[in-house]
Amino acid sequence: MERAVYQELAHLDESDWWWFVGRRAIIERTLRRHLVPSAAPRRILDAGCGSGGNLPMLEQFGVVTGVEPGPIAVEAARRRCPRARVLEGGIPEGLPTGEQFELIGLFDVLEHIERPVEALRSVRGALAPGGQLIVTVPAFPFLWSKHDEANHHFRRYTLRSLTGELSAAGFQVAFHTHYNIALFPPIAAVRLLRKLLPGEESDNEGSLNSGLANTILTRTFSAEGHLVSRVRFPFGVSLLVIAR
């Protein structure tokens, strides 16, 4: 991504933007329900950790390492979570050499990678025997918008396309669900309308990042954590998969 995009995402994450807060709550509840029990502290890798917003949450489950290609984001992640080890590097070439982890997270990362199966194979090599991979990605190609283009996405996923890539890389899917369910109908309606009506589409996904609207959206999104960690929902703006 460009420097400006990194800076904007870091600002939104640090300002408790509803999307980051809600996704974090869903990931945490899903991990609490689906993580394989471990007697020793887990070694955890957040591959593509961005500005480090998920690192403090992941520390509840083990010892955390983050990897991120952007130096601006790496600096922000180190400030956000001083206890975590944060390395500068991309995927697959920047993963820690000779190390294995019991849990690896790819949180809205795969859509940024041109050759995802190659990246997933590298991630599989960094996963310890019996380890788990948790992946989140944007769902449904028909929701493609200027927001995807601004963030340099190569694709949005269906459940079939994501599980197909995971299978090709040697993973077995243990759990899957869509999330951001409550907001799926209005987001789908707006994006479809923009495709049907003439006019310039703008990328204003981050505009609701303060005040009452942000509070309502945060609570709405975060509340889904109770459900999506248990139920396999067939629709939602995003998709979550746990694989082994």
C-alpha cells in the first residue's frame, strides 16, 4: 500500500474505529471457542499484523510475533504492543526462518497477495504440528468497490474459493462462518446501487469513525462474536476460517 493508506489505517485502528474493534472482538471469541488447549504458552504469529491492533488481544493466548512489510506500520505496531516481537517482512519471503508457531493469523491479508496459494504453503511450513491457522477475508466478489481498489485487493472471496486455496496449500478446514452479518444488507444495497447508478463512486468506508455512529456500529458489530464463533452463517461482509 501507499504511505497515505498505511497512515490512515493506523489512525483508524488507534482511534477505535468500529470495524477494527468489531473484528477484534469476533476473532477473540472465535479463538476462545476453537483453539486447541495447550499446556505451554503458544507461539503465535500475526502474519501481516498492520499497525498492531490485534497484538495485545493475541497476547492473551500466548507469546506473539508480528510480521508486516510496511515500515510505518511496523513502527506503529511496536509502539502499540511493546512486549511483542514485530519484524519487517512480507509473505511468504518475510516469515521468520526456522521457526514454527502453534497459531498463525492472517487477518485480512490474503486478498492483498497476488499468489495466495504460494503464500499459504509458506505459512503451512511455519505452522507447528497440530497447529491452527485463522484467516479472515472480505467476502463476495459482487461487493467489490472503490474501497477494495484503494486498499490494493486482488480479490474478494467466496467460501469455495477460500477453502479451495487452503486445500491446495495442504490445509483442512475445521470451522468457517461469515461475519459482519447485520451490516451485510445495507452495505450490499449501497454497493449494488453504486454499480447501477451513473456517477463517480468514492471511497468513504472510513468516514463513520467518530461519535454516535461509530459507537452504534461498534456495538452492533462486536455483538456478533457471541454468534459467529458458534454458528456457520452463509452470508456476511467478511469470511472467517479456521484450518489445520
